[in-house]
Amino acid sequence: MKQQNIRNVAIIAHVDHGKTTLVDQLFRQSGMFRDNQQVAERLMDSMELERERGITIAAKNGSYRYGDYQINIIDTPGHADFGGQVERVLRMADGAVLLVDAQEGPMPQTFFVVKKALAAKLPILLVVNKIDKPAARPDWAVDQVFDLLARLGAPDEILDFPVVYASAKSGYALNSLDDSPEGANMDAISEMIVKHVPPPPGDPEGPLQLQIATIDYSPYLGRLGTGKVTSGHFDLRTPLVMVRRDGSIAPARINKIFAFDGDQKAPVDEASCGAIVSVAGMEDVTVGVTFTDPENPQPLPVIEIDPPTIAMQFIPNDSPFAGQEGKFVTSRHLEERLKRETLADVALQVEPLGRGGGFQVAGRGELHLSILIEKMRREGYEFQVTRPQVIMREENGQKLEPYEELSIDVDDQYQGVVIEKLGRLKGVLIDMQVGQELTRMKFRIPTRGLLGYRSVFMTDTHGMGVMNYIFAEWGPYAGEIQNRVNGVMVVKESATTVAYALFNLQERGRLFLGPGVEVYPGMIIGEHCRQTDLVVNPAKGKKLTNIRAAGSDDAVILTPPLDMSLEECIAYINDDELVEITPKAIRLRKKPGVKAHI
């Protein structure tokens, strides 16, 4: 494909604004698939966790033909916790399609990605999606995007952005709201990309430069590095060297080159300037390395990554159930897996703890770390984690902590309880816009205050509220923030839970498990209704006597136990508690040697 006919474009959007559905439709309508071919929905969300949660976690590459043009699509994560991915993959793009919901407009986490796109000097192309929603307000959404770009200091040529109105779910895009959707398809978006995204720059005859932006893994070929050829060309016989992130140079050999055809990788013999390709053959390839000419090595600048804000400890499981449910249980297993993750995810930092094994793992946020934990759990790893801690800084003798800008959309009746709870968490209301249906409030709040707040928020708003946040700045330490008011119910001795005992215990608080569950000393099975911890025996049976009274043998009625997700468990525990993670269960426990605070 000629360099002039290639278009490399990143699709950026807030979570759930329809980005992956839009890519699906572009692929389908390009004639990539046979009419009778079975094609999965949300094609680019290939990870099991992405399909379950409905979010994009890892950046993906795809490609489709539009007339004489090849359009390479880079599907980026919409959540700020995976911003390390966004920073890297924007290096491969020459333009950005910004997708916004016609009802919600640009959301806080859209700010984050747009800011990165502007820093990369990419032209912005706007697609207003979901225009068929009953409460859609596309003109307002366009105005909001203009205000956002102006606020971020975009130059005049970017402020004059083209707009297309679409319904990705229904498979059509319009150049004007006055156009009829009857018989329309997605060509308006492809036309906009071809017209407004420049072809990739670079000299096809210059020295080779291929910087790796993402890492994939194949069971047959090992590690695959994906990036854009920004200068020169190469084939399997071309001599190469690899310049690492620290500047050291190593000889390199590539034994496979893949281009993208739809969402699949197709082997090719060579790659030239402007192409996005995956290469195999180097087991030590990492994000940020540059493949270049050995005679005239010209590495590209190292990709700068925002620092992590949250850290937690991953330690080998030492509970009485250790080793019973997992395949990989030792500190060495943990070390190998975490090191492998850092090769693909440069936003993650891992340091050994020293005493008794274990590792300090730092990332961008709760979701970033909990996705890693869930991936490891499903792979057969068994370990424990501590409560997340915010990473502090010290400047000029002053203790600083990260602050978030929190945006909340709620019904009027829930405003009071949200403002009250966030006030306790050191949140400050900085803006409030009352709409016809929802009120949008913006808060400035320490990152610590948001740990575990999402589940509280969903309870307070009866699942009807929407909250999003983005890193704002480092600010002065806000003082102590209480995590949990109530104590917990701690098991006294190893046993199997009995319905009769749980029936008596449920008067003392909320239970986390039902009858017939194996428990051990120090395991947490519920929340006490008071501030102190309560040591309990969940296997205490009923004393049998010869005397029978009416009603004494009535069936025991148990309240359904509170079933907490992994994120809720991590946010729930205090500093003297742990979450035990195994492929079969997630348990809460006191740290070894810690007695309950009675």
C-alpha cells in the first residue's frame, strides 16, 4: 500500500460511549466478512474481562479498506486507569476520532485522552454518537467539545474540527442532522478520516525506525511487538539492532512480520514507512524499544509515562488454606508473573518488599490493579493483597497527595446524601449544573477519599447515579480519612459454618457468607453493627434436650449474605486486614498475629 493511501487513526472516547461498537460497524460495512459469516459483537474487545465488564482495557489494532485507502484503527481504552496504554498508542496515530455520547457530551475521562491527543498534535475529528437516544442533544454536545478543546488550549486549526453524527448501534452516520438516516451507512466517517487525517509522515528511503508501542503474546511465536514504521522499510533479511529504553543497543533478529487485516494479524514479507505492524523473534522486546539500522542507529525519544498514584502489596498466601486452590503459590511465581506484566504495561511498577517475600505493586488506580489481580486469579495464581495506599510526595518539606476531579450526575433527590458523604471524604464542591433530568456536580477530592466510594455511591443513589473522575493535581495532605466505621466478625476456630449459628449472628451485623462454608481462625465473615470487632463461632449448633416446645424447631430463615466484588473487598479492608485471592474464592482475613479489636 502506498504511503499516501494509508491513514492511521486512534479512536478515543469515554467508557461506554460506543467506541468498540463503532469499530465493529466500520469493519462489517467495509466488506471484510462474508454475508453468512458469524462475527462476534464488540470484535475488538477480545479479552474475557473486557467482554464481561463492557470496557476496553488493552489498546487494539485493526485495519479495513475504504476504496483505494487502508485505514488503520487504534482502539484505545476509555478509562484513565489505563492511560499508560493511551500515551503509547497515540504515537502510532496521525489523527484522532473523538467519539462523544449525544446525551452526555464529553466526560471527565474524555478530557484526559483529548489532552494526550493535543500534546501529540493530532487533528481531532468529532463523531457525535447515539443521536437516536430519546434525550440526545447533539448540538449541545458539539458546543461542549469546542469548549473543552478551547479550555485545553487547542490551536485554531484543531478548533475548526469536522463533525459527523452517528448511531453506531444502528449502523449509520450523517454529515448533517438534517440528512435522513434512511439507507445511510458508515461511509461518512470513513470519508472524514480520508479527507482530514494526513498520510503518515516519514522518508521510506531513510534509516529504519520502528518503535514498539504495545506488546502481545502468541503461544507459538512468543512475544510480539506492535508499532508504526516512522522511517525506512525492512523485511525478514534486513539487519537490525534494538535500542532499549535505557539507551543500550542489542543485535536483533525478526523472524515474522504481521500486518493487520480486520482484527486479525496477516503475515507479510516486508513493511514500509507509515505501516503499523507486529514483529516476532525477540523474547526481550518491551514497550518503548526502537528497531533501527545498525549502521546508523536513530532511536526515537523514549515514551514518557505519567507516574502511578496507588500502591498495594502482593504477598504469598500464608492462610490455613494456602496451596489448596491455586496452581502458582510461591513468591517466585508471583515475581515471574509481575515482571512479565511490567514488560507489557509500563504504567505498572513492581518492587520487592524484602522481608518475608512479596512485592509492592504501584499503578494508576484501583481498577488498574484490580484488573491485574483478576487476570492472575483466573490464570491459577494464589496470593494475598493489602489495602491500597495512595503514593505521597514531599516537596519543600510539605507532604503532597494526588487529587482527583470527580464528576457526578445524579437525580435531585440524591444530591444531599452525595454532598454529605463526599464532605466527610474531604471532597469540595467546585461546580454544579442543574439540568432538566440530572444535576451534574464537580468535586475536588483526594484520591484516598475515592478508594471504595463507588459502591457507597451506587447504594446511596439506588444505582441511578453516574460518577467519573480524572487525576487533577498534587495538593497538600488533607488529613485523616476514615475508611470504615464498623468493626468485623472474626472467626474463632476452624469450622464449617452452620445455618443455626449464622441465624443468631445476623442480628449482630451483616454476613458475607452462608452455611456450609469452610472457615479458619482470623477469617472475616461479616461486618459487626458496632465499631469494635467481634470474635464469633459460626459453627455453634443448637443444644439438644428432651424438652420440645411449640415453635422451637421452626426452620431457620437467613438473610442473603452480602456478596462483594473483588474491588469492593479491596476497598473494604483496613490496614490490619488482607484479601486472600485464589482461583476459587476471595476471602477477607485479619493479618497474621493481629488480634481483633474487641
